[in-house]
Amino acid sequence: MATLSVAAILAENARRRPDKEALVEGDLRLTFAEVWRRARARAGALAGLDVRPGDRVALMAPNTADFPVAYYAAAAAGAVVVPVHLLLSAAEVEHVLRDSGATLLLCHPAQAGTGAAAARETGVRMITLGEEFDKLAADAEPLPSYVTRNADDPAVVFYTSGTTGVPKGAVLSHFNLVMNATVNAFDANDIRPDDVALGALPLFHAFGQTVSLNSTWRAGATLVLLPRFDAARAVELMVKEGVNTFHGVPTMFVALAAAAAGAAVLPELRVCISGGASLPVAVLERFEEAFRAKIYEGYGLSETSPAAAVNQPVFGARPGTIGHPLWGVDVEIARAEVEGAVELLPPGELGEVVVRGHNVFSGYLGRPEATAEALVDGWFRTGDLGTKDEDGFLRIVDRKKDVIIRGGYNVYPREVEEVLLRHPGIAQVAVIGLPDELHGEEVCAVVVRAPGTTADAAVADAGDVTEWSKRHLGRHKYPRRVEFADELPLGPSMKVLKRELRVRYTDH
């Protein structure tokens, strides 16, 4: 059986270029040898906490040095990392801990309130990153190297909501992640050891984790972390650190293009990659004009490690497309209405985007039915609709399901609707995404008030709904916009016609 570990990405750098700067966060500067030493000490601490190979360790931290150190420590110990989205509520974190079967939660002090509440409810042990974890590492015997894993063993479980609104764990193997990092670094892009990348994308997210962290280090390049994205601060930091590589979601490119006008000096960017949501061509043009740098837009999902297709220098970039499939990956268009089989369509036809290759996940943790629906005839069905032209350029047209992508984060309407329907003053609700210049899409709730509700249960106004939602939903999910209707438009099968609502409330 072939053996492989994500931990090798860091371990090999420590061996090949020990004194090369690996990680910069504020005043902290660490070489590959230093990061690997810290990771091995913490892997020793995890072994001391009885973490065994294959055990699942949840990790909840912002983009500080603590994240990559803990991530590689868990990988070195042979554990499976379960990254936790920082915008989740305590109840949502609880679901991730319980569903993943995590035995330990490594939590940053900034998230300790939410993390501790979820850990208490699930009986999972929590260790705080920083002082507590450092002390355990200082007292532990560092692991001499990483624990060997089989290439197909799970390495990371990413939680992604399905249409049911219940987040499912997408299981990615060491092979999936190492291959995706390698192909991103050396085939899709030409990443060089003297490159410096800005790590502004959340590392708990597949895009930030694979493209910013693992691909950058796979090439032996330097990662500069920015714990909270602010465009003016990002421009300043990129100039100061000589950053030439930027990965972002469209909202970040919007903000950077706006910030460029007020900046005295701009960084000289060689590689810019956009993903997470579709990039409006107008934004691409504004950014490229301001920074004199080309954006390569790509596409992926948690289930595809995540990168599946991207505009690549070798094929040329075409704005408004997601370019070509990654090296060793097939991305095709299949007949969307055929459920049990994958029937590929000729160029130019609209259908469901399907992916196969080394990047496709092992399946959803503990959910064989959902896995069987997603993996058909060796292809992963993305649920996205798109086309492929005669030149092989792929384009995403729409989503089969009504997922809202707000600022690069997926928001699942049904999940929001179920929470809103618990409000005693709401009888019916439909949640839709409306075009938004800053976030790409904004979450809008169309509410039908409950008849004859008492004054204290009544919905007074839009502000009341938003305030109530804030208490029950992650920060990226609650509706910023609320509209009231006497009734919701229904189709023949009594389903709410969301497309009608989108037309009604767009530019309203």
C-alpha cells in the first residue's frame, strides 16, 4: 500500500531548505525548520493527550501562526484535521464536533467562548492554542518525524452544507490534498521558491488551506498571514513584505481595486488567483487596471480538494470563464436531468458540471446515500450548471440548487429558513440570494407574517427579523435584507418559485 502524508509538505521543506523563511505573521518570522520543530513538539503533545492515528482533531483558529502549526502537528501525529468555520454559532460547532466524532478541539483564544460551549455540550476535550498548547508541547517528547499514513487514509474533513441544510463532512485523503497542492503549485501556476504569498483567505476553508497554505509550501515559498482582511492593510503589508502572489474571493478583489486609489505604492503582483464565487468581469478589469496584474479565475469545491479548473498561463486566460481542468483532472458537462448516470454532452451545451480525477473526495462521512448520489459512474456531480466551449474553456452559468454565495462563503437557504421559521411571528419564509456589488450575493428573506400573533411575538419590522437571526445564525448567514409579502408565489407542485422572488426583489 502506498504511503503518503500531508505532513511531508512541511517536513520535506525543513529538510531541503531549513533556513528559508516559511511563515510571517506580524513580528513573528519562522523558517521551515522552526515551523516543523514547533509542529513536531505539538504532535508529541497530541500523542501525550492520547490522540492516535486516524483520530479526528477539530481545529478552530484564525489566520495566525497557530493554525498552520496545529494543522501540521495533527497531520504529523497521524490525526485527521476537522477545520471549524469561525463564523459558526456554538450549536453549529457542536454539530461538527458530534458528527465528525472529534476527540479533541484545538481552539484559538479568540474563539474560546463558542468553542468551549460546543465542547462542553459534546464532552469533547478542548485545548487552547497559545499558552496551554505551548506548555503541553514544552513538556512533551517531540515526534522524531511524522506518522506514516496510507495515501487513501483521511487527512481532513471539511464540513459543507447539503441542500438539506445539515452540514456534511467531506472526507479528503492525503493523496487528494498532496496532489492538489502539487498540481496547483507546479502545473496550474508557476509557483517558485522565492515567491511570497499573502494568506488572507481563511485557512479553515478548502481554498485557503490548499491554495494559500499547502501549495505555497509545496513550492517552498513564503506565506505572509493576514489574520483579518482589510484592503488598505493588505496593500500595505504586501508592499512591506514583497508579496507577489495573492489568492482571494471576488469581494477581496473589489475591495483591493477600491483601496488602490488611496495607496502611495502598490505591490508588484505576479500571480493573482480568484475563486470561491464567480468573479464579475467588471471587477476583474478594475483590479487588473489598478494593479497591472492578471487574475486567473478558478473553480472548485470542498469535495474536489478544492481546485478542479482554473485559467492557466499555458492555455491563456479568458475572463468570465474558469479556464481548463487541472493537470490529471477531467471536468465535463453532463445531462443535468439524468440522475442515476453521467451522460456527457458535446461542447457548447448547458448541463451539470462533473469532475473526476485525483482531487475527488472519498465521500461524505457516515452518509453512504449522499455519497452515492454525489459519486456516479466515477464522476463527482457538482450541482453546478455550466458549459465547455470548443477551446476547452469552462464557464459556470448557475447553480442547480439555490445556494447563495456571500463573500465566498456558501449560505444554504433552507438552513436559514428553518431557523427563521422558529420565530413565532413568522408564518412562511423564502430565502434567496440577490445580486450585491460588494458580496457578490446578499441574503434576503421574504417573510409572510403569522396572522394574529401577540404583540411580543409579532415581527415589527425588517430590523427585528435581522436582529433575531443574528442570535441564531452564523455571521455570514443571517439575512441583511428582509422583505414582507402577503403570500409566496407557488408552482404546480406547491414549491415556492424562488426565481420569481429573485426577479421581484432584484434592484427593488
